[in-house]
Amino acid sequence: MTRAVVAAVLATVPLAFAAPVAADSVELPAVASVLPSGEPCAKASTKTAEDAPWTRKPLGPSRTWQLSQGEGVTVAVVDSGVGTDIPALSGRVTPVGDGGEDCVGHGSFAAGLIAAAPREGVGVAGLAPRARILAVRGTDTRGGGTAANLAKGIRTAADRGADVIYVGRVTATGKSELTAAAKHAAERDALVVAPIAPDTLPKKSTGKAADPAPWYWPAAAPGVLSTIDYGPDGKRPEDAPEVKGADLAAPGNEVVSVGPKGSGHYFGSGSSLAAAHVAGAAALVRARHPDMTAAQVSRQLTASAYPADTPRLDPYAAVTESLPDKQGATPRPAEAHVPKPASTQPRDRALILAGVGGGLVLLVAAGAVVIPRGRARGWRPATGEYPDAQPENGQPAEGR
């Protein structure tokens, strides 16, 4: 089936591969983005999702893992922290400062979507199960994020050598700070991935959600790969903020991942979780194509995506496809190098020698004819050569 046909199908009907979410068969706790004041920290879930979540079909990790699992790539999670007591991430989480503590659970959840290792009897796994996680706090302990904290987290992640930087929060303010932080990351060849809008909008005094801002940062900064979510029916939740202009769409509604500790699972929804899937896919590409720059990885992900109003992430295509050049044309072959004309000196020398040789041959041949005749006449000119000459005594020479 061609991509054009896929695009038409996606535009007219719900995704054919939609399947029940694991949370439908097991009652899982919901992950929060921000903990309300007085709410206790998230605990280890006692529930485990044994069935594969619906996201496995659109993301197709099984066949992608045959080519890349993110080994050798470090993904920074700039969020509420990442727990260090999560079996699916065991041995692969490096905290920066207090980044190894996650009271909210959101950063741990995102890290699981990125890099949780598959386990026997468990259907939940991250897209890049061999990638390493750099846990960088980008919020306060209860998940509240500010532009200053996020910018500091991005800079710290870039300076610590992260290949991909996942940012779990966005803000309507802080354009200059976060744009500068994104530029700092790009200069260190780190790809920043962020949701295009917050998972939930603040409430008005009437109780209704506020209107979305025209821009959110760092998602709107140059070089940042912005993402938006969709669910098992191929659509976004009805109460989700209506925003446009994202670079990529990825599964983010009703998704399942790990909690802040233990082996149990949580479920959640939001563009921030779609961004985690994109960050995992970026790790797959960077592991498969280590010579690609961050900008090239970003283009690889967007250009290989399923065609739609917002292109939909296709990790397998991102890992395997060879793309045209930056202008969209097929790569030009290398310029033909025509060798310089050979020097004419050897040829001229050969012609001169041949000419001289030929002349000598002619001289020898002429001599072979002329000399005998000259001797036979006593070297006298032949009769008639000098018509004005008079014969001696009036007698012809031959009669004398």
C-alpha cells in the first residue's frame, strides 16, 4: 500500500490497527503531570499490564529492534525526575543532582516510553530498550515547571553529552531563555524533542479551560522537534487543547508505561507522552546512523513519517529509509571529472623523427638512382640540359 493510500485511509476512518488499551483489562493508576498541593507522592503501582498496548501496532517496535535498539545513545529526560528503582530501566539511569527522585511519576513514565526493556510476561516496553537515560530535573518536586528551570535542564543535558533531549513541559513564556537553551543544545549536536502544548490547560474562574497560547516554548524554538498526540482511534481527545503546527504526531493518548518505582504500570494521556515516543525513535535513528547530525535525525523522522495533516511517526521507516537531499530532489551523482588532454609533445617528437627518417630514406633512394647515372656520364649534364651551349668545332659531342 502506498503512502498516499495510507494518508487517505487515515484521513477518513479511525486507525484500523486500533486495539484495546492494556488499561482496559487491568485497572491502572493514572500518571499526573503536576501534583496538587497536599497530594502524596506517587507510589509503586501494584498492577501490571500483561497485554501489549495498542501503541505496539502503529509503532512496530519488534521489527525495528532487529535493526536498532538505541544502544550507545543517551536520552536526557528533562522532567520531574526519573526513579532509579525501576526494574525495566535497571542500570541505565544516570541522575544529575536530585534527578533520580521522582515524586510525581511523570518523568519516570516518559523514560519508560523511551527506554523500558521488554520483560517476559509483560507487554509494555520502550521504543529504544537499550538506550541510556540521563535524569535531569526540569521542574520543582511537584512537577511545576518554569522557563528558567526548563532552560537550565536543557543546557545541563546538552553539556552532559545527551544525544537526544526530551522535555516533558512547555510554557507560554520564556521565549528568549528557551530559544537560547535550544540553540545551546543544537550547537552540541543534541536533538531537543518537546510537546507542542501542555497536556492540560489552566482553568478559568468559570471552571472552563483557558484558551491555548499561540506559542509554547521550547517547542516553538528553531531546531526543536515539536509533537502532538493521538489515541487508539487515531484522534485526539475531545478535551485536548486544539493546537496546530506540530512537526510530528505520535501515540500519546491512553498509553501505558512504568511508575516512579517498582515493576507496576500507570497509564496516561497527553502530547508530552507523544514526545517521549518521538524521543525514543530519535534514539533508534541515532544508534542506527551515528554519523547523522541532530538536524538530520529530525528531518529523517519527519520525512519518513506517515503522510497526514500532521505526519505520524514511523520508527521503522525512520531507521531504514534513504531520503533525498535537503531540497527534496533525488541526490545528484558526483560530478564527472574529465581527464586533462594528454601532452602533445611525445606525438610531435614522434612526427618529427618520422619526418626526418622518411627524408633520409628518400635521399638514400634518390642517391641510389642519381649516382650511377652521374658516373656513367662522367658527371656531365645530359644533352639538352643547356640549349644555349654550342658544340665544339661545330660537331656534335657524341660524334667527336
